[in-house]
Amino acid sequence: MEITLIIKSIVGLIVILAILIFLLLYNSRDSNSSKKSKNTKPTLKEIRDILKNDKITSKELNDALELVLVEYSYIDSNEEQTLNHYMYILMALCRHPQTSTKIIINFEKELIKLNPSYENEINKAVISGLDSRVTSS
């Protein structure tokens, strides 16, 4: 009788140990994947998608624009697609319901300061965005 009790206790402890090891491995895998997702920077297309969302706050809008200026500060002249992303971001910024004149002007000035050779394109995108805001209102 005592031997069966000892065997049952050992089996129970082994099962508990296996469950704890599983939980430990499962949690460490989740924390590693969340660290990876925090360390990867969003693409310009992902930032465009953020700006499409009319429900984001003014602070979230500023954070997205700051990310553009920090991570993608220079327009790549070899990639027309990159220029298109910037122009779309500027136009979406102008049309966004949570934007303000201050946000638009600051972003435009910073972008021109970082990319003076694209000043005309940047200004055209802002004008187009503001014109579309007026007509859509």
C-alpha cells in the first residue's frame, strides 16, 4: 500500500513538473515574440495605414509622424515608391480629422529641412491634401 502511494506521488510530481516546464517555455516564447515585434520598425506603408485610421488621437498621429521623421527621414531618390508614400502621408495628414495646422506645418518644415531637393513635391502634396480637405467638408 505504501509503495503505490509513493509511486502515485512521484507520478503526480512529474506531471506537475511537466506542466510547469510547459508554462515556462510557453511564456518565454511569447515574451521573445513580443520583444521582436517591438524592435521591428513599421514600414512606410504601415504608417500610411495608421494615418488612414480616423479614430486615432492627435498624440498617436504625432507619434506616427515622429516615427516617419526618425526612421525614414530621407526620401530615397532611387525609389519612386518611397516618394509616393511620403506624398500620400502628407495628403492623409492634411485630411485627418485629428490634425491641426501646427502638426501639418511642423511636419512639412521638418520634411523639407531633411529633403530640400523635394521641396516642390512636398508643397504640392500639402496643397493637394488641404484642397481635398476643403472639398470633402
